[in-house]
Amino acid sequence: MSHHPRRTVAFAAALVLAATTVVACGDNDSKAAVPGVTDTEIIVGTHTPLTGPAAAGYSEIAPAAKAYFDYVNANGGVHGRKITYKIMDDGYNPANTQQVVRQLVLQDKVFAILNGLGTPTHSNVLDFLNTNKVPDLFVASGSLSWNQPTKYPLTFGFNTDYTVEGKILGTYVKQNFAGKKTCFLGQDDDFGRDSLVGVKKALGTVAAEQKYTVTNTNVGPQIGAFKAAGCEVVILATVPGFTALSIGTAARLAFKPQWVVSNVGSDYPTVAALLKEAAPLAEGMVGISPLPAVSDAADPWTALFKKVHDAHAPNTPFTGNTVYGMSMAYLFVQVLQAAGKDLTREGLVAALKKGGFTGPGYAPLRYAEGNHSGYGGGRLTRVASGVQGFFGPVYETDPADAPVAEYAQQRPAPPTSGIPG
């Protein structure tokens, strides 16, 4: 059998070309295989209560985050990609949450779920997201459930966890209302339970404790029980609607305790809008937040977010929930930048676990290899003459037995462009 050198060379060249084509296709396939990522776009999604019992205030968060992403997109995006934020209404109903998150992951093929809101709702999709290898970032809830790196390696919190909050609020009560009867009302889920654990770590015990469910808007029995028990300070682990319900119900019962409220339910513009003409009843309310005050126009971060709000979401209210949504969005942009141009889900999670992120928050962000919690503390707020402002130092602690301590490190100023990096 004779050999033809030209044919052999041509055949070899064809093999090389075929191999090169396979490799090239493989490269394209690997890029295309990152769900929600193209050369020009990153698609992320969220579940949030645009309607239902928790919509008051919370319905402003995702649109605020989208407004910040629109601002970033108008300035070139991140590594040349624009962020598309798909916002799905779950009505704060866990069954709905499961349905809309499945749609976002299986049909819309989002790159990540970002800032899914609510303890009872998000708990219902933890297993699904981690099983499907979907980064589950910055859950809008302070439950300790989000900080389980071994069980849920792709889930990361954002809020100060409720036990840390409870310790700080309880310590404030212990130092400022010693000997006063202190009582506790909490949501009947991890939100209320985790918060009460923190309060009791600081106070040892409370004079009376009650709980509520979001499907029952009558808190008369609980508030009546507090009045009967002679409560002088009431700590609330409530969403904004139930903060307003508690304050309004107490007024009808001629009951006037000192209100001390978890961050998620203490945004004064939101509570005041719900109380309407009865808004002065919230005067003196003490809260806690790791993020700048919406009332402080001189704060450079508040000023940045107000500028973004006015340009990209001018028809929505500017509240603490707006600042919250934009702060979360700013952090997400930071993490995308750290993950680099060759964006993968694994690279995003690895960048987040390296930590070192700073921004508008007063308290430290705790992200590290073995820590998926968000902010590690906060600063106390008080409503005075209808304005919610900060007082005292920033505090930090952990959900275990570390003391509540002052945190002295200062926040950086925002970049001139308003975009990190």
C-alpha cells in the first residue's frame, strides 16, 4: 500500500483543524454554561413581597437595588456587562417563594439569587438553591440560618443577625432601664426566636413574652397581656406593619411603654407612613441599624444614594429601605468586580469568602472562609421630633457569648463615581 505525502499532510492538517474546532467549541460552551452570564449581561433575580402583609416598606428594597444597578449600567456596567435584576413578588408566602425561585432558576436561568427577602420565605428555598449550585447572596433577613457554610456553602447573609441585634438592644435596655419591666414580642419564626435569644443573653430574662403570625393582624391580646403584666419597656422583633400595629394598639389601650425595635421593623419613615396621623406615637422609639440614616443628608453615602434615587427611581419614596437596597447592590457590584472578568459562580463565591469588603455600613462585614454572616453589629437610633437619628457609638458582638463592644473603625467615603473599584 503506497503513501501519498500530500494526502497525509492534508489529513493531518484536517485533524489539527478538527481538534482546534473542538477545543474552541469547548471554550464557547464553557462560557455559555455559566447561567445568566453573557459577554454583555449578568442576570440575577430575587423574591420579595411587593404585595401582602410584609409589603409595607419592604416593597421599596428591590426597586432601590435595581435603581443602583441602572446607575452602574449607565456608567458602563461591571467588566463591560450590564446587570439585569428580575424582581418576583412572593407576597411573603413561602409557597409562592418556592414557585417564583424555581422559575428564576429553571426558566430564567439566573446567575444568582440576590437579597431574597424574609425568614419563613427564604428558608423554603435554601436546599433548592444549594442543590442547584446557585449563589444565594445577601439574604434580606437576620436569621442565623444563612450562616451555615458546611450545610449551605452558597448562602450568605447581609443583615446584622437577629441574635447580635438582640444582644445589643438588650444591653442598651440593661444599661438605661435597669429595674424596669421589659417584655418581648416577636414573629413566630427564626426572626422572633433568634432575637429573643440575644435579648436574654443580655438581660437574663424578660417579664413577659408574646409572639405573632403575619397572617393575623390582631395583636390586641399580646399588647393587652403586656399592659396587664406592667411592662415598661417592650422590645419588638417585628416587620414594619406589625411595629405600627403594636404601637397603634398600645395607644388604643392607653399603654405607653418605651419601644425598642429590631432593625427590620424600625425604619421611621415606613412606620410613620403606616401610622399616618398617629405617627407621633412612635416618638422616642429606639432602633438599630448598620447603615446610614436616610434623614442625614450630610452623610456622603446617603447623599450618593439620594442622587441615584432621584435619577433612576424618582417616583418611589426615599426611606431606610431605599438605603438598604442600594447598600446591598453596591456590595454585589464590589463582589462582581473582585470575581473578575471571567465570571463564574465558583469565582464569585470565592471572591466573597476572601472578605475585606467595606462600604456604607458602620459595622464590619464578617465574610470569610468559615463565616457567611453579614454585618456584625450596628448603631442605635432614636426618633426625636419626628426625625430618626443615630446616637452613641457603633457596637459589635457575635451570636455566641462575646461581650457587646464598641467598634471604632471608620467607614470609607464613597468613591467619586459612586461605583466601587
